Amino acid sequence: MVTAWLVAVVILLARVMGDPGVEVSGDTQALLPPEHRAVEGEPLLLLTIRPEAQEEAEGGVDLLLAAASAVGEQLGERRVPLGPPAAELTGWLDAHALYLLPVEAHEALAERLSRASMSAAVDALRARLSSPIYGLSGEEPRRDPLRLQQLSRQYAGRLTHLGNGEDMPAELTPTGDLLALDGQALLIELRSDEPPAALLEEVRAVLPSDAVEAALIGPGPRREQVAADISARWPRLTTLVVAGLVVVLSLALRAVRPVVAILLAVGSVVLGVVVLSPPPGPHDVAMLVLLAGFGCEGALHLTRISPRGWPAAAALGGALLPLWVSPYPAWRAWSLGWLVGIVAVVVLLRGLVPGLLSLARYTTAPARTGVRLQPLRPLAVVLAVSALAAGAWSLPQLPFLALDRTPRTGADEGPQQLVRDAFFDPRLVVRATSEGDTPAAALERAAEHARQLAALVPDDATRVDSPGRLVLPAAELRSRQRSLQALEIDDRMTALHELLATRGFRPDAFGEFLRGATDLEDLPTPKAALEGPLGPWIEGYLEDEGPALATRVHLRPRIDDPVPRLVNDEGDVIELRGPAVAARRDRLGFADGLGLYVMGQLWIGALAVWLGTRSLATALACACAALVAQTALLAAMLPLGLPLGAAMLPVVLLVGAAAVVAGGRACQSVRNDERLHATGVLLSGLGQAAAGLALFASRDPLWEQLGLMVAVGAVIASGAGLFVAPGLMRLFGGGGRGAARAPVRPEPEPEPEPDTAHLSTEPLSPEAPTATSEDDAP
Amino acid sequence: MIDRRSLLRAALPGLASWSGLASWPRLASAAPASVTDRKLANRLELWSSYADRTQNLMARLSTRRETSLLEEPLMSTGTLVFRAPRLLVLRDDGLQGSTTLVDGDEIRVFLNTEPHDTPEAIEADTRPAAQWLARRLRLMFAPGDGTALLEDTRTHVPRGRGHRLELMPPRGSATRRQLRSVSLQLDPVVGTITQIVIAEAQGDRVVMGLSDHRQNLPDEDITSFLEPLKL
């Protein structure tokens, strides 16, 4: 076995040391269902002015516009407009202002176009003109002297393409980028599958001034950044894990050779998982560290639960199996990967380590005296009830880590925060897809969808960003045309023309409005939009697969709200997809899912214990102890400020499994009337805690949270196993009574016994009787 | 054009002597300033000699807007009321006019026939150019040494007759794309602001004439003016 292991390790090391070595994924969307993941090839380019490089009397707008122009020239078609080009959009809106009002608004429109109302509106305009602020207030009297945009807001929602939102302090540039109103930032959308670093380098090379700074935002750049962070933190994390395990193993075993042997066995399994599995992301790295920490459990000769020692391995290895039914792809993969990893660790520890120790001529040290547990039923009940109550009380109060969020350092957050403050939150943008046989048909379909999606504004969404908002389906167009013709717009515009002249205005100054309102034959059809000056912008919304057009809905940041459900005229649901949708769904069903996974883990753990001990009371007590540990962990997370979310699910389940194992060991010790050796507690509980502390000290925000949870959870699990499980077992009628109770035997204190309780020194063989099982014999 | 740092360098000796700090050797021995800087310092000294005493102010206001929207310039009259430190109200006479309210960072324009919180009011709080102008207008009447007034501003002292001071938004700023300048005309004796000229980038020009300045009126006079506005 040693030879086979050596060959495997050499192959693995050759793979790691060779080219391309170990790849790191950096994928922070691994928990999101694939259909809800953000597109990685559409990063946002943020241009900002370095404050220190800017003169006091200089603003940044000219610099930013010059930089955007240079970037546009360099990137060509890889730069796509975020919003419609300002001049073309203005022209389109002016030409079709009245058509963009729904028929329901036409009654109000008729009232506004009555002579009395128009007279009042023109007088009000004249009155407002006397204000020195008026010209800078954003009002556009030339385009909308009657303030008809108020009707649009009231009846059609805002024309919520990017750049005209009242909730966004930014405006569209002539080329369709977004410029912050304070003139300090500019946002450009890119389409490129190139590595973000190379793209950014290319952009920086063409920036015309050192005062302009560039940053890429989006899942693609994030992935690259996280991968670089993992690569940078890998050596530190590895050192911390190894150091932690060395300390724990040394404390427990007090010998160098078994410590080295165990580390080699565990390390080779981790190495194998790294090489043989897909490139690890941030969640995977944390799981690898936990595999090393929890894997040390396998170094114990697990005779405290059963003579063969498999129940503890089964309880631990099967801990994540409930996640197989979860909606999180990464955890589904790890539900089996963890089982395989634990099996591999246990096999190596029980098969390889004895061989290595034999080669090293190591003989087992005599056992040290353990403690005899005295189960206290009242204490167990009080602890269990307290933990359950505290956990139930804490659960609704715990901060929630949304599925689409991964904690990040403050330095990484800067540009993202600026984009959120000055423009919009890209994390809240979700998509609805409209399909058609041709681009025009897809756009017409998008117009229908956009009209229905507009109902989400303002309660559920801040913006519905779709070219479909600017065109109308044929049926709706005909309906609005008939309704507008009935309003006799021509006559009303003639009256307005006269009215303006009467009040001292120059009617020509309002020519865009008057012409656009009068010309009812110029229809905002999808075909006209695609073939007109807005065409290039609209093509940016067309998706690669078939003629389909995306509508971007900017949801409100309300994680607790359900996903809006919209049904179109044909009765089909308009499906929204995106990280924010997945996060809302996850939030809504998280408590149910958590309960399901925990119950599954408890059942698997209890089954393993029952099969190993054939004692229902022991199995029940272990399951209860696990639940106590998990609820106590939830209660401890509240004062520690730790959030709960999908990213933390494996930790909760592993803490439960650790409690099952610790409880099973303690219960068997009571049932068999044996001493419980501290070695076992040290090796399992502290090994897990050491892995957690290594993660906590890794300086990665996600790993810190997970690590603290594991460290606290491991201690709690050991406590629950030792102090709750035996007491509950007695309460359930098991241990020390009836057939399950081992005969009382004299105290073996004067004579040291071989320490087979803490370390396997025998090759793995089903038939091989263990020393402890022999000891257990009456 | 003078940047703010050189302006303050030039203005410090004048301000120091005016405020009785001339005996402070570091201020008194400041480097000699250019003619332009001295002119700016003089304007600020003149302005602050009146503004620094202002707790409240009421003045008659005549507004003239020259715009391509109208055949003839729009003329209106009204009242300007300032109450330190943050409230400025410009209210046209009669029900046909409008009121401009600047209360700290809140900027609203509403018709005289409507309450100030009407949904029909124009809210310009988020518009940088409107914010910049409203802040300058408010600070013109507020006590101070000019530092706040000149913050985020370029200055120019026009040649010719009269004590004028021109404030401009920074070059290349978002405000500059909508607003060219704001000019003050100061009374050469008292230091009151007698005229404000606002030049918008699109070509409109607003000339506000101020007369009959009444400084530090009893509170009830100001309150009675503000009462219809329900502020």
C-alpha cells in the first residue's frame, strides 16, 4: 500500500509542479444555478478622475469624455452603448411622445390639451422662468412645454432606459455611455471574452491622461481578482492549516513520526482532490481546508462507536449528502466529493499510516488514563433545551448572506461601490428574454413584455431597461393611433401655437414638440427603430442564441421580497433570470431548505450510529446532540456577527456530524463502562477547530466567516457530544441498563493498556479484530 | 482667473487687517499680491463688510430673463429674503409669479398659487448645476470671510467701472456645461449686492437687481413674510 501511495503521490506532484500546475477558478457564482448566473463577457468599464491629479479649478468631465472617446476608438465593437445615444433618443422621444402614452392616459391627455389647461400650463411656464434656478433644474420646456412627462410617469412608468432615471445621478453621453452628474465618473459597457486583465491593460494604454483611472466591474473581472487573491493567499493558508494540525496532532499523540504520517496521508488526499477535481474556487478552497481538519478524525481507531470503526466515518462522510438535493451546484458536487474525500482519508489513515509507522519502526505508546463520563440527565436536558431555544430565537435575527453575494475586502469594494452610488447596482439587474422569428418580431415581443414589466416600477423595480419601451406592438399602435386621432391633436397644437404667441413666447422654440405631436403618421414601430439611428443601440440587447432580445430589470434591493411573477397576455409567465432572482428565491426558501438538510444529516448520522451500535437510544441521543450543537452554533453566530446563508450550509451540517461522532464515542464509552481518552477529543475537536482557525486567519472575508463558524462549532460539537449525548441516551433508556450495558469490570488503572484508542497502527482489514474490541470483551 | 489658493493668499492680509488681526506677524508679512489679487481681496473685503453682519435680509428684487423662448425679455419684480444661515427665498409679486426656495441643500421652484410642497413643484436638489448656483446665491448673503463662497469656484474681477466679481464653475465640470458664470455687482460704499447676473451655457441670461436692502429686521417681519409659505 505504501508503494502504491508513493507512486500516486509522485504522479500528483508531477502534475502540480508541471505545466500548467494547479489552476484556480475564482468563481464566486458557483452556488448560483447556471441559468441565473451573471454574464461574464459583459464587464463594465469605470473611468474616474484621480482627485490628487486634478487641479482645483478643473472639473473632470472633459477629461472623462476624452478618455471615453479614446477607449471607444481602441475597442471598436467591443464597446457597446449602455443607453441610447442622447441625441438619437431625444429625437425619437420628441417624434413619438404622444404615442408612448398608453390609451388609459389619453383622457388625462385630452384634459391637459384643453384650452384652459394649456393656458394655465403656459402661464405656469412663464412664471417659472422668472426663477434663476429654472434653466438648470432639468426642466425641458422646448421639448415638453405642457409637462406631459408627468403623464408618462403616472400612466406608463418612466421611460426607464438608462440615463434618464430620477433615482440615478447620471446622464447619457452622446455616445451612450453614462456620466455621473458630478462629473467624476463615467461608465462604459464592454463585450469581450478576453481576460479582464489584458482588456484593462489595453484600455489603460490609450487613456489620454494620467489623471484618469480605469477599473473593470463585473463577474468576469471579479473571478480573475478572486483567483489572484486565492493564489496569493494559498501559501499562507496552507502554512496555517499544517501548523494548526501539527500542533493539535502533537498535543494528542506526543510523537513526531505518527504526526508526520498522518499529515502525509491527509495532505496526499487533499492534493488528489485539488488535481483531480475542477479548478477550485473560493468555496472549494474552504472545503479542502475543512477536509484536512475533519479528516484527522479518521486517524482515530474508531472503536468507541463500533469495533470496525466505520460509523464515525459514515456519519462524517455522509454529512453533506443532503445537499445533493439542494439548488446549489457547488454544494451538490461537494455532497459526493466530501464523501469520497473522507473515505479516501480514512482508507489512507487506516491503511497507509500503520505501514508508514511500521517502516519508521514506531511502536505505539502506552495509553494515558482517561476519564469516566458520568451522564447527568438534568444537565443534558437543560443544555439541550437552552440550545434549542437560543437557536430558534437567533435564527430569524441572524444577518443573511444572500446567495448572490460573497464577502469581499474593502479595497475590492471601492469601484463597485462607486458604480452603485453614481449609476446603478449591477448586482440587481435581472433579465427577461423575448423571442421572435426576426429581430423586429423579438423587439415587438419585448415591447409587450416591457409594458407588463413596467408594472414592477416603482414598487419592485427601479427601472425597466429595454428598447421595447420605445416601440409599440402593432395592435397597441393601432389602438393608440385611433385614440390619438380622436383627440384631434392637430387642432389642439394649432391652439397651443397661438397661445404661446399670445403669451409672448416664440412658438418656433417649441417646434420639436409641436411637430412631434402633430405628426401621427410617424409610428414608433420595431422595424422603424431597428432601421433608424437607435438600431446599433438596440442590437446590443439582442442575444446570441436566435433572435431574442433581453430586457434588463433593475430590481429593488429587497432580498426578503418574493420574485415578482408576471403573466403575459397569452398566460405565459415572463421569466426573470439573474443572480438577484436566485437570491430572492433562496432567501424565501432558505429556512425550509436548512431544516431539510439538517434533518437529512441528522438521519444519516443517527442511522450510522444505530447500525454501529444497534442502540436506538444512542442513535437518538447522538442526533439530538447534533441538533443541539447546530442550534447552539446559530445562537453563537448572533453575538459574533456572523451571517447565515447558503455559503454556510456545509459548516452547519459538518458541525452536526462532528457532534454525532463525539456523542457516539461518548455514549459508547458510557455503555461499555470505559474511560474516554482525551486523545480522541483533542484529535477530532481540535483538529476541526484548527482548520477553522486557519481559515479565520486567512484574511479572506468569506473564509474568515466560515472559519470562525467552524472553530466555534467544533468546540460546541465536542461539548454537545460529551455532555448532552450521554445524558440524553440515559434519558431515552439506553446505556448502563438492560442488554446494551457492558458488564462492570474492575478498574484497570494500575496497569497501562495499549493505546489503541487514539491511533490505528494496524492495516485496514475487516477481519482484523481491534485491541479495544478485545478489551471490550467481558 | 485666480485659483482659490492664490486668492486666499491675497485676501488674507486685507481680511486680517479688517478683522483686527493685522498685528499677527505671519499674516501681516504675507508676500506682496498682484494687482488682480488685490482687486479680488478688495471686492471680498467690501462684500464681507456688509455680509458679515447679516442675520437676516430683505430686499426688493427685479428679475429680467433673456431667453430664446420669449420674444421679449421676461421682467418681474419681487422680494428677496435671506435668513442666516441657510434660507433664501426669491418670491415674485402677485399670484402670477413663482417662488424659488433654497433651504440648505433643498431647492424648489413653485408657483405662488401653490404651497411649497406641492407635487407640481420643481425639485432641483439632485442637479449639480442647480446646486452650485443655489449654494452661491445663498452664500452671497451669508456671513463669512468668502472661503465658502469661493469654494469649488473660479473667480474673475472684470475690468471697467463698478465693483464686480465673477464666479465660475470649474472648467470641465458638469456644472460648467450648463452654467457659464454668476456676476455680483457690489455697492462701492456699503458693500451690498446690487445686481446678480447669471449666464447660462445655452444662452439664457438672468439679471437680478437688488434694492432697498433692509438688514437684520425684527424676526416677526421675516416670519410674517415666510408665513404664507408655511416654512
